[in-house]
Amino acid sequence: MTKYDKKDYLKFNMKSIVSKLSPPQLIMIVFFILIIIGTALLMLPVSSSGPHSVTFLDALFTATSAICVNGLVVVDTGLTYSTFGQGIIMILIQIGGLGFMTLGVIIAIVLGKRIGLKQRLIIQQTTHSNSSSGLVKLCLYIACIAFVFEAVAVCVLTTRWMAELGLKDAFFHASFYSISAFNNAGFSIWSDSLSEFIDDPVVNLTIMGLFISGGLGYIVIVEIFRKRNWKKLTLHSKIVLVSSGALLLTGFLLIYALESMNPDTFGQLTWSERLWSGWFQSATARSAGFNTIDINSMLSSSQLVLILLMFIGASSGGTGGGIKTTTFFVLLLATFTTFRGGGQIHAFERKIPSETIMRALAVVISSLSFVFLVALLLTVTEGIHEEHFMEVLFEATSAFSTAGLSMGLTSELSSVGKCIVIVTMFIGRLGPLTLAYALAKKKRKSKLGYAEDQVLIG
Amino acid sequence: MTKYDKKDYLKFNMKSIVSKLSPPQLIMIVFFILIIIGTALLMLPVSSSGPHSVTFLDALFTATSAICVNGLVVVDTGLTYSTFGQGIIMILIQIGGLGFMTLGVIIAIVLGKRIGLKQRLIIQQTTHSNSSSGLVKLCLYIACIAFVFEAVAVCVLTTRWMAELGLKDAFFHASFYSISAFNNAGFSIWSDSLSEFIDDPVVNLTIMGLFISGGLGYIVIVEIFRKRNWKKLTLHSKIVLVSSGALLLTGFLLIYALESMNPDTFGQLTWSERLWSGWFQSATARSAGFNTIDINSMLSSSQLVLILLMFIGASSGGTGGGIKTTTFFVLLLATFTTFRGGGQIHAFERKIPSETIMRALAVVISSLSFVFLVALLLTVTEGIHEEHFMEVLFEATSAFSTAGLSMGLTSELSSVGKCIVIVTMFIGRLGPLTLAYALAKKKRKSKLGYAEDQVLIG
Ligand SMILES: [K+]
Ligand SMILES: [K+]
């Protein structure tokens, strides 16, 4: 210790450790620390509405679910947590949602070259270091857009709820739901989510507007506002918009047709309630996680449709999860092209690079394997009999794709089950992102060029 | 009608119709006609063991299941059909199994160039016409191999069962089970399949030897017999052998570990019965369809493992179904390579062509979509509540992948449900094959070369 004193030495050491970590490792650690801080805050007596503090595992579950904008809950958010605790959850959601959106956009910038004029300009600044001015600027842009969307929604919802709840309470509820919706978190203070407002146009349109926008992602939102012309949009935005629209419509038609046969849901609803809830349930499955009809009362066929919609999820560079609409689109396109005899895989007069297709393949196969593994583990740890298998499949998909819908298994989980779901939420949220980041950075060239050989498929 | 008389005219017309059909269409029509003939024969009073003939729908179901070597049954084969009827089923299985094996090998020849010396020699003859001498030769080879395998098994099983059943009955049972096993049909005359022989080494080894060999396929069998040297095997055979072995072992370990916790199955078995049945259930799920323990008594976690094994299935150019071991291997390999930063996808020092990977992608995405659709349809038509969802998922996968295992739903199907399963068995068996054939024949070159554009994935 001749040249440095102890403080400098530690500082130097920390720096060298951080610089040795890969960006995905760094991201993982940052979010892990955020979850630990969130857990500690939620365990404070002041966070709890009752006489007892929330247990460590339940607080950890809530914090992970909030940071990962998942929305699965082991305890009722409205009843268990005080206003302070709910405020903490709100902040965790905002940090998580903005953090993931920003990360998604950074990866987009690193990966893509023609995503948009604005993005192209910041490329040089953002690819080099973690603290360049370009990155700060980007974060500010994203935060601004989120703030504008959320602020408008808070005004609308406060006005809507003022008469019933009073100004203060209406404002708090409006803030909580706006943040929860734009970030596709799906956390709710009311126990029945938004079932009370099943055919309320103001609540439906505001909440759906928020989570659909958040799900489309920053790049698409910015492009729509700047270009206002379909032809000028980038391939990414076109694919996101077309597949999101198609999924929304397909989901609505299927849920509407199937639930029309269900005396427990649509059987008790008016025409207007059916139409609103059909759209809402179709949209919410793709990562938002609110609901206006009881998921458990739905037909198993509708639940199967919800599982598919959750698995697909929202779009890259947004606040939603799942394998992403673009992945789904690219896979279907590649399949159709192969069926028609192969050749160039293209959409909207642009060729999709073969690397992109391989990435989509890797994402879907690893996601399927992961959901399968989680479902298998939960079946074992929760001692699930075949009668409850669908709940497990639903839960595993929901946890992985950050959808946050549940058929009721979450609140009945054993401690081991809770731990599995916590890890699933974490990996489900960070996995695809860090995978994409890893792929964007690393580019392995194989040294050996092997001779080709045929393998029979199918 | 100056030049031709009517008969010639009709003949000429038929010829021109046949020549206009694509090979996949022709295959579909031939198998459709075979199913109709089988149905008619099974509806004869003499085919039934009872006073009434089998109904049209049940006969159609049985004929389709037999021709498609599936093994799902709506009526008990041993109790409903007379010895004559069982003989018809046996013949249908043999025709179906050999037919599909031959088709698979022809596609292999058309697709592959370096699959084996023998195959390379017949290429020119088989690619041109449907009736060349090369094709006939190939069919004879395949029939010979099947006959040798089955004849040996018939001798072994007749000897094993002679004391209990008498020579005549033992021979009939041995013939039925040998044909059913080599062709991966899974049809059984005994109601409890092979549960009676749960730890009988002779029955276990003979039946498993037959269906595993049949599942490996003609090319692999021939290569093993001719080359007897791992290094000399083609890439296809290496991948088939490695992935079949790995799946067999993984399936055994999982089923053994999981069922050890089950008082209804392993809880009632001796050590030797557990070991034998662990291997048997792992092997049978990959398209054979026999069982030595009751599938319905197994834990839902084991049933989930069986669903995965059934979906993967056996190998191309064999008598089994599913997406095929090679498809599974190629997809996992492509995923791992992409995770590690991309580059050439290779195995055993050979590059896997990108076309092959696209074909694997197309097979898995279309198969997943199809099974999902069938499960959704059955959930609706059978009015399935969530408690019975696993049975539906199991049934849909089993029907698609020609596994033929059932948790019991088959015998409870409505008429519409039966029709759905019939169509699923047909498409599940013919779909991947004709897809492969169509791809082998057709080679579309796109005229337009679009510019590449980036899309975000994951
Ligand atoms: K969510
Ligand atoms: K079978």
C-alpha cells in the first residue's frame, strides 16, 4: 500500500471487477440488487397494511414480480400492502419497465443499422461505454415518452374515479394503474383487477391504450409519431404493427366465439360487456396481465388460447415479455416459405437475414424448453395431479412471459414453488434480452469449414 | 370415339389424371383408398366377434389407426374383432408400416446424395418414375428386412407363449405382436397391452428390439449391418443413433425418478419390474405405443415427459412417427450454436446444410401448431373442462405422432371427436412425409432479390 491508500485500492478493485463482467452479467447483477433493495423496503413494517411485516419470501416474490413487470402475486397487493408499500411497488414497476425498454432499445441500436434516423445517430455513442452522453440522452427520451403517456392517463383516470374515490385516492389509483399498465406490469390494487369496469369505455380505452403502446415499444411509437406514413416505416415497425394487430383480432374472435358458449362468463354479461371484455382479454394476455373477467371461470379452450397469446407476448424494445411478436412472425414466415419450396424469406419487400431467423429459432426452442421444464418442476414440487395440469401450464407460461395472469395457482404455491416462479420471472424477463445482447456483441467465426452432409428431417 | 373404344378412352383419362397428380397427392389417395378398403373389410360380420358388425365410424377409426400404424383404439381389439378381423388389422398394419418406410427411404434417396453406397446406386432409377425396377428392388429389400425381423420375433414369441396358449394361438399372438411391434403400430389383442409381461425378459427384449429397430429405419439398419464401424456411418445414421440413445436414456431416468414417488405404479412393483418397465415406457412413447404399466396411473409429471417423447417420436425412414429424432437434434444444435454466437452448424465433423435447418424449423412449427389446433378443437367438441385438459393434450400428441398411447380419452370420444382424431392420425402420418417429398421435388428460386433489413427478436 505504498502508492494507494485502502479506499483507492478498493475502488480500483471494484472498477476492475465491473469492467471484467460482460454486459449481460452486469445487467443481471444490477437487477438482482434492485430486487434485493425492493424486498428490503417491502419487508418494512410501514409497507404492510396489517400488524405484521410481509415475510421475506413474499416480499421477494412481490419485488421480483414488480421489477420484472410480471404481475403474478402471492399476496393481495391492495389488502396486504399499505399505501407506502404500494408506492414502493409502483416505483419498482417504473424502474423495471423503463430499464427493460431502454435495454431493448440499446440492443436494437447495436443490432440494427437501419432502424431509424434517430437511432442511427446515437449508435456511435451508445455502443462504446455505459455512461456516454448518447445513452443518457436515450434514457431521457424513453423516460419522457413514458411520462407523457402516463401523465395523460393519470389525468383521464383521476377524472373518471374522482366522484367515487375523492381526489386524493383517485389520483393514487390512477397513478398506480397508469404506471402498472404502461409498463405491462398488471399489478392491481383492487382484488378483482379491473372486473368492475368491464364495459367502462374510459377505463378500457385508457388502460388498453397504455399497455398496447408500452408493448409496441419505443422504436415503433417514435416511428409512428415521426413518420405517420406506412410506407416510410422500417421493416421492424411494420412487422410489429401487423402481427400485433393480427394477434389482437384473432384473440378477440377466438375468445368471443368460445366464451359465448360459457354460462359462467359471457352467459351473465350484456352485449356491450361481452364486446369490451373480448377485446380486453385478448389484449391483456399479450403481457399486460390485467383482467376484466375471471380467468378461472373461462372455458379451458379459451385458457389454451390465452396460454398461446401469453407465450407470444408483446414486441421487442417494449415493456412486455414473451417470445415477441416479431419472433412469432419470422417463424411463421420461415415455415410458410419452406413449405412453398424454400428460397429467400422476405416480408414487405425486404429480405429477413438468415441470422435473424436463426435467432428466432433459438429464442422459441429455448423458451419452449424452459416453459416445459418449469411446468415439469412445478408439477413435481406442487404434487400436481393431472386435473390441475392446466393451471401449472398456465402459471409457467405466465411467469416466463411476464404476463402475470393466473388461474389461481400462485397464491397456493409452496415455498419451493414460489422460488421456482421467482427464478422463472427473472429468467423470463432477462433471458431473451441478455441473449439478444450477447448475440449482438459476440460474433463467432468457426475456423473449421466442415463438408456438408444430408440429414433426413420429418 | 373413332380411334379409341370407350374402355381405352377411360383408361387414357385415368392415366392422364394420375400423371397430373403430384406424388404427395397420389400417396394421399392411395392411402385413403386403402383405409376405405380396410374399413369395408372390418365392417363385415365375419370380422366382428359379437353378433353385430362394427359400426362404420369405429371400423374407419380402426382402419385408419392400423394403416397409419398409430394404435389408438375406440374399441377393444381383442374383444371386438374376431380372429379374421384381427388378421385384417395385422395386414393393414403391415401395408401401412412398409409403405411408410418405403416412402421415407425414397424421399431419403431423392433428398440425400451421400446417404450410402447402396442408396446412391438406386438414385437414378427411383427419381424418374413410379414403376422403375429400382423402386421395386428397394421395396423388396425393405420387405425382406421387415420379414427377417418379424420372422425371428415370431419364433421367439411363439416359443415363449406356447405353454400358456397352445401352438396355434401362440403363433397367432406372436405374429400379431411382432407385426404390430416392428411397424410401431402398438395394436394389442390383450386389453392391458403387455402389462402381464412387465418383467418378462423375453417379451420385453423381443418387442423392444422390434419397435426400436423399426423406429431407427431402413437406412440405419442397413448401414449398421454393412459397415459395423462407427466412423464409416453417414451423418444421418450417427445423429439417429446418438439422439435415439440419448432420448431412451433420458426418458428412462426421468420416468424412473418420477414414478419412484408414485404409490400406484412403482409402489406396487419389485425392483426388476421397475427397471424393465422404466425402459419399456421410455422406449414405447417414441412411437411404439405398447405399455406395461397403466398410463393413466402414472404421475402427471411422467405423463408430461411421455408427451414430449411422443412428440419427438422415432427416426426418418422408419416405421415410427413424430417430428423425428433428427429434427429434434438439428433444432437443439442450431439453438446451441446460435447461443454461442452463431456460425457454421455442424455435428460429427459435418456441416448441416441451412436448408435442412429450415426444414426442421418448418416441421416443428407446423407440428406444434397442428397439435395445438387439434387440442383446441377436441377441448371444444368434447366439452373438456380444465381438469381433463392433460388427457386432451396427451391424445392430440399421440394421434399426431402415431404413438397410440392414451390416457383413456379415445374410448370416450364423441363422433365429431372420433372424426377429428381420424383426420389427425392421417395428417400426422402423411403430413411430414409428403411435406418432405414436396420439398425434395420442388425447388423454388425467387426472382426478386430484396434488400435485407433488421428485425428485433426476443
Ligand atoms: K405483466
Ligand atoms: K404407434
